[in-house]
Amino acid sequence: MKAIFKHLFNFLVLSSLSFAATANVILVDGYVRAMPASVPNTAAYFTLENHTAHAVTLVEVNTAIAKEAQLHTIIEENGMVKMRQVAGFSIPSHGKLTLQPTGDHVMLLSLTAPLVVDDKVPLELIFEDGQQLMIELPVLKQPVSQDGEQADHHHHH
């Protein structure tokens, strides 16, 4: 019996070590924007941290809730703000990538069904080196501010 527990313990230790080796890019937070049922597209916003010694590049996103997921950025061209598809988002070594409404984001095009607030949306993130990261984001009407509700209540005395 002792031998079984020893093997099980060794297996668990090795499993946790191999998991730690692949958990180099982590999801900090994020959400998918809730849209009216009549709108076929939405966007995903999230923050990733890169805990590796080298930069990594997010090159693709897959999800079952939309026919297509595209990496987009917002640029200003001749005084007009436009959305453009990009090949990837680089995350510097020990840095982070923040996808937000006013900048880089993931467009989810041709939703397979309307999303409901508090639904969970699974996304498969694929990096240039072939690494994959599965994340799950809640559907929200708007993001919760970092300061919670206090951000909306400024009192001047």
C-alpha cells in the first residue's frame, strides 16, 4: 500500500511541475461584452501576463460561440478611428497584454447564439510557438472598475 501512495505522490509532484512549466502565460481578468440579441458580433477583452524569459505572441483565438474570432486593433487614420485585423499581439517577457475597448481586442464574429449576461465563454488562445491556453470569460454589460463601486462616487468637501 505504501508503494502505491509513493508512486501516486511522485506522479502528483511531477504533474504539478509540468503544469507549472506550461502555465507561463496566465489570464489576469477579462470579459466578453454583452450585446443585444439582434447584434451578431461582440468583443472579448482580457489581460494576460507573460511569466517567461522571452516574448510570446498571441496569433489566434478559437471559440465555439462564434464562426470566427479575429485579433483587432484600433487605429486613427485621417481623423477617423478605424478597426483593423492584425496578425498577432506580442507580450513582452515578464510583461502583460491588455485588450480593451479603446485598443487591441478580440472580435467574435457571427455568434452561433445570443450571449446572456453571466454566461461563460470558452476561448482557446494560440501562440506563435504552438502553445495553447484555454480561458473562460464571463459575459458582462460593462467591466467592473478596478476600484469597485467607489470609482463612481467622488465626494468633494
